[in-house]
Amino acid sequence: MAIDNETVKRVAFLSRLRVENDKVDATKEEFNKILTWIEELNEVNTDNVEALISVNDLSLRTRPDEVTAGHCRTEILKNAPAAEYDYFAVPKVVE
């Protein structure tokens, strides 16, 4: 399957990417290289290969949950760049 310039523009639009007109041909070539690589991967026989969750056989160590004293709001707010009414103060991001 080969990608043409119109497909590049459509994929860019759907991906919300800006591809300048002078870069469409280069992007098309990259897409075609990726598709060629995927076709090569599809040729690999994986019939007797067990699916993996991870390539590592290690399990992550977890720490035990421990109840702490809590109620240390003032100590925590000392680390805040700004605080109001005993809460972290952050810039408004939603109008």
C-alpha cells in the first residue's frame, strides 16, 4: 500500500499536525518507509510464540501501606510557591 500526497494531507489534518506544502513529499516517503517496515514485520512467523506482557521477568517491589499521623497541612504548604485559605494556589487555566 502506497501513500499519496492527499493521504498525507488527510492524515496530517486528522492528527492535527501542520505539514507545510514543501514537506509533503518528504512526509510521504517517511510514511511509505514505515508501511514497508510493517509489511516486513507481518512476514515474520509468530505462530508458536507466546505473547508477552513485558520483556522483563522481574516484578516490581511495592512498599507496604502504613498509616501516618497526617494533619501536617502547614508543613506541606511551606513547600508551595503560593497558598490561599490553607490550599495550594495555582494560576487560573480555565476561563
